Amino acid sequence: MKPLSPHACARLMLTALLFGALATGCRQAERPAPSTAPGSLRVVSLAPSVTEIVCAVGAGDNLVGRSSACDYPPDIIKRVPVVGGFGVPSLERLLDVHPDLVLYADMADDTFARRLERAELHNARVRCTRLDEILPAIRLVGILLHHDAPAKALAGDLERAFREARAKVPPPDKRPSCLVVIWHDPLTAAGRNSFLADLVTLAGGRNIGDEIDRDYFQVSGEWVLARDPDFILCFVMAGNTPVRDLLTRQPGWDRLKAVRAGRVYSGYDNNVMLRPGPRVLEALAILRQSLAGTPPVLAPAAAKP
């Protein structure tokens, strides 16, 4: 097998964090059999954001399986068994937990959904990769898990919060410009079609990557120098080396406004910032603080599934 390039590895990691950035549709599978009482419905969630939605609508006790990337709320780590990695579930492990419904965002193997159907496992794809998809995803999960009322209430609360936030967003020429970095080698930024771009806009910033009609794309140091952003927001896990050091070593970047003003921020908790789901308002508040000139608190150590 040909080894993956660094860029391919970076995109694969980010796809996992975003629980399915390649998802292109939302197919609602059959509703669970009417004979299955809501309280006894056995559910497997194969995506972190979907798992968070399941718990947020009050159906966490129904979870009998999760992906290894599903680590929130923390109590599910010991209580709910792992049935595979993100996008690569094990059919054998799925069958072992006897689910009534399997929820997923995307699969590494496009044929796996058909294998679920052949195994007579009810399943549904939940699309939730952009800000505007969070509310429909919550309502869909509520319907499928017989938790319609709490799901509608949660979606309603978020909808009001989004509406209030959008009303406060200044015109584009009044917003601070931001470079949103999601990988450092090769240098990769968030484009117009990404969840992070949605968040930056809602927080009152202007993502310089919005000129690119993609989710994520490689950029050159010269491209950044020409746009001279007010802020550089880094969502990169780079081991023990401070991300700020990695970026500011770029030739000529000492002249950037963001670097000269000390507005190169990292240390975000990517489990909050990169998951479109119930914790979106927490992510929004963190970005607002960043654009107000307050660096984020360093992210805690990631929980181990």
C-alpha cells in the first residue's frame, strides 16, 4: 500500500475530529420498530458529535456502543463499549451489542451501510458538518430516539442563540481578519465551506480563507503575508513544540500584524471547537474571547477512550 502523504494524513485527522467532513447526504433510515419501547432502545453512535447530541437530548442511557473517538460526556468512556474506530466500525462488535439503531456520520468504507442493512441493523446517517446543520441533526436524533420534545427544546434554544449572535455580527469591513490554521506542515487553513469558518463569522470575525470555496486548503506563507491578518487562530496539535513558534518561524511572518501584536492563539480544546453539536455555544464564546484579545486557556489532556 502506498503511504499517505503528510497532507493526506492531516486531512484524515481533521476529518476524524470533525466526525465526517466528507459526508454529503443525510439518509433517514427506517424508524425503529414500534415494538421497541423508547426506554429500551439500544443505540450505537459512531461519531463524536452524534454521541454528544444523543446525550444532550436525554438518551445517553440508550447508548450500548460508540466509536473510539466518542469521549464526551466523560461518563460514557467506561460505561459504553467501543465498537470500532471513527469511520471504521467492526460489524462483529456491532452485532455483539445487539443495537436497535446505528447512527453514523460517514464511513471509511462506503459499502458498510449496505452491510448493516444486510445484517438487518436499522441505521441512519446524521449530517452535521456545518453550523446550519446542527439544528436539523438534533431534531432528527430526537425523532429517531423517541426524544422529540427535549430535542425540539434544545434546538429551539440554540436557534434563538444563533439568531441573537447573528444580529450582533458587524459588517465585513468592521470585523477583524483571521487566518484559521488547522495544520502546520503543510500549512493548511479553513476555507469558506468549513465549520470553523461559520464559527469565526458568528463570533464577529472575518476568515481570510472565505475567498476559497472549499472546506480546507493548503496556503503559502506569501499568501498569508499578502492578506496580513489581525489574528491567527491555530487548531493544531503539534506535540511539545508551541504551535505559535512553528508558525512564526515562517519567513517574513514577523511583519504580520497578528504576530507583532501577539495575537497568534493556540491551545484550543479541539474536542469543543471542531465538533458541530450541543457544545457549539461554548466554542462560540471561546472564539469571541479570542477576538476580544483574550488568549484561550490551554486545552486539557484528551480523555482516553
